[in-house]
Amino acid sequence: MKKILIVEDDESFYNVCATAIKLKGYDVVHVSDGSQAIERIQSESPDLVLLDIVLPGMSGLDILQNLKEMEETKNIRVIMLTNFGTDANVDKAIELGAEDYIMKYNVVPHELAERVAIALGDSADTAVKFVGD
């Protein structure tokens, strides 16, 4: 089972995202403090990291830069997941090696699960559909 590590300090947002991603068939791990993210990523070896930018302890962009500089983590896929979509943040994240940049306010849980599947090379067609979809 592929593992997704979500670095997110908003517990409610994390729970919504984690539920959709788990329903897609992935294992989900969580860390809410930026200062603990790198160690957790190293110990968990996730297939993909969903990374918020604004975090306590260390920013998501600093975490991304550190991950991409370390031999053991440089190939881990990272998708930025944030409400701060300034051109400077998007450009910096892509320059540092993020594969995608998702605006929290502009994505619904099943779409997030589909984008995770696509980033991992899995079929988005099997994404869970929720009532009302």
C-alpha cells in the first residue's frame, strides 16, 4: 500500500483530506509541526508528501528545500497544499521541486484524492465518489 504523509497544522482540514485519500486505498500519516516534518518523512519514507506552506516550526518551502537537498529524500514526490498561492510561492515551490501546487480553498476532497493518484501514477478513475457528486 502506498503511503501519503500529510504535513498540515489544521486538524479539520487534515481529517477531511485523510478520509478521502484513505478511501482511495492509501495509507495516510500525519505531522502537524514543520519542525518535525523532515524527521518524520525520513522515518516513514512516504511515496508522496502533501505539504502546507504555513506551519509552526518551519515553513513548507524550507521543508521542501531540505528534502530535495538530501540524498535519501530528494526523490520523494511533493505536492504543495496551501491557501497562499502567490506567484512567488508557486514559482519557488516548483523551482525547489514540487510536482504540483494545490489551493486548499479550490479543491474538494475527492479531487485531491484523484490528484494524489495521478501524481503516483495510479488510475484517477477509481477515486471515491461522494454523495452529491
